[in-house]
Amino acid sequence: MKLYDMAKGICCSDYQVRGCRPLLAVIAGEEYSVRIDCGASPAHRLEYEKLYLQMHPGSNIKKTVLTHGHWDHFAGGKGDTQLIMSAAAWEDICAQKKGTKHTFSLNGMLAEYGADCLPDHIWQSSIPDRLLHVDEKVTELDLGGRRVRLHVLDSDHASGNILIEVPREGIVFIGDAIYLGEEADKWFYTRKIHSIIDYMKQMDAKWYVGSHREPMNMKELIQFDQHLRQLEEMTDGIHTEMMMKKKYIEKYGSMPKPVLLEELMWLVNGNRRQLYEGK
């Protein structure tokens, strides 16, 4: 794990493919500091905390903001902090515990916890006792000399995402809010992604920092949106892979390359999902 200061008082880790480990970060104020996400395991969280306190001794990490309720973000546990999450994220966590909803990546969990891992392991240190639900569209935290805004919104990937905006520095931690949704082992985007990106653009940030990807500036965010819109044009009204291939061959005279076909199928799966939901 490597740590770096993105701005004065804002310290981030890298994200790691092993175990689906997301980026972790601390935003420091004069009165207290806020950590972003709990990590994929207690070992992940503790490794970050050890390195962070070596770089910034004496920091008072008082609260943790959970970007959403998927295992790789909450399974590290809150430590000695108060945990802030949306009500929808809490519902996700409870549904996963009951087995009525699954957002587990078995390969990621095996990499993080070892070959004897069982999903129940993630609950041993993950259920919080000091919990604060944030359900307002925008909530502001005063850390002392620095204000942080928490924006709650739904996405294809998860309900009740929290985006953490640091207005003065122009940095927004977006979690997995623009990441693909997944259902029945199929990845998808619906047109919901554009309303999320439009909302993010209104913040006019210098950097949009995702949990499992490199930070994007405004230009890169716009390019990402434009790319998805181009894919949407090619997949309009298409609901199966066979239909997608047929339309592509008719228009371009050849099969789409594997990477492009994968991206096109994200939108096709989203079309099918919206068709079944009657939207």
C-alpha cells in the first residue's frame, strides 16, 4: 500500500486489485478528521491507519463516511470512529447479512481473507454500534477550518451512495457511484449514469476520485460521459447479444472487437433491465 497527500490535510491510499481493496482516505480538520470507507478487511484498514499516522502523527480520526454498502468498503470495520452512512447503504448491508442480496466477489474475498474464507467472516467486526444515518440530499460537516459536504444519490452500482466533496480544494470522493451495476453475473449501465455525472459536473471539481480507478479531472469525466453516450447510440433498442452483433455487422461490416463488445453489452444489459422494469 502506498499513501500520498492529494492536498494539504487530504491523504489517500492507492487502490489495490488484490482483494478488491478500494482507495482509503482521510480528510483532516483542525478539530477532527474524517476517514473515507472502512476497507475490505480489518487488516486493510489497520495497514492504512498505521501508515497514515506515521505520516500525520496525532491526527484525530473521529468519523468514517461509508461511500456505499458493499463488502469491500465496510468489512474493515469502523475502528474507534462513528460511522456515517445512508439508510439505503445500511439496508444493503443488512440484506447481505440475511442472504437476501449478494454483492460479494468470491475471488476478491478469497484474496483478502484466505482459502478458508466464508462470507460470515466479514460480519465479525463490521456491524457498527455508533451509527449515524445521513438521508438529506446534502449534509455539511465542519471539521474545524475545513468543511466537507456529503451528497447522497442512487446509482446503477448501489443505492444510497455518498459522495464526499471538499469544496475548497476542489476534490470529490465518488466511491463507486459511476461504476457498473451487477445483477445475475451481468454488468450493466442504464441512462441513470448521465444524471449522476451531470450532478458531479455541477460541483466543478478539479478531481473526481473513485475507489477503484485513477482520479479523473473534469475533461476526463466529460470524455467518459461522451463515450457512454456513443455506446448508447449504438445499442439503442437492442436487448440481446445476438441483436447487438447483427446490428454492428450491418453497420460496420465486421464483428466488434472483444473489448468493444464487452462495453456494448454493458448498455445492452442495461436496456434489458429497464425493459423488464417497465422504464
